[in-house]
Amino acid sequence: MREDLTEKIEECLELLYKSEREGSEIIRMSKVSKALNLSPSSATVLLQKMAKLNLVIYEPYKGVRLTDKGRELAKKIIRKHRLSERLLTDLLGMDWTEVHEYACKLEHAISDDLADIIEERLGRPSTCPHGHPILENGMLIDDL
């Protein structure tokens, strides 16, 4: 499955998960298009591909919502992002205000197994440098 996930799909999963956590059951196409810097037609193609992968339920002219499978993958991506931020600050000594963009790039390259190793080596931190909870093995430790 991992090879089918492009960075845009992973970014979309994160967006949808965070929107869902903020109370949006169905996320409008315009929000997806704007947030991912895609044309409406490109956003539609992306969401249709995600629907074929059973990551979202896409309703034309209404919007999109995550499936259970999409939600679990989104949690794993967010975990990898937050672990990447910890790796950059705790082990590489970067300033916490500068790590977000680097972590955005790293999260897509880290496998689940590597995330587990990073988490262990970091001493199983409970939060990222910004204070957001880290998801342990894809499971929510605390509310986002």
C-alpha cells in the first residue's frame, strides 16, 4: 500500500484528519483544493484516486470524508511528522521554530518500522516540540 501513497495523498489525509478533529464531518472540495494548492479538477482527480484506494468516501458536489483506513493512515503520517520534529530538535539540535518544513519532507520518507526505531531512540516522547501529542504506533495518545 505504501507505494501507492504519493506525498499529495498523504498531505490530503493529514488535512482531512485535522479537519475532522475540528468538527467537520464532510470536507468541501474548495477547502481541499485551496489547502493543497491544487486546481479544483486536480483535487477531484486526487480524491477519486483516494476513493479507489478506500481512503476516503468522495461525494461529488458535496465533499469528502475519511474512511477508517484513511483515518488510521493519517494518524501514522502525523506521528511520523511529530517524531521527525523531535528528531530534528532533540538529536540534531535545530531550533523548534525551524523544524516544521523539514519534518513535512521527512514524514513521507519514514517507514512505520523506522518511525518505531526513532520513537524508541528518542525515549518515547509524548509531544512534539510544539506541544502536540505524538501518536504511539498510530494510536492517539491524547486529543490533538
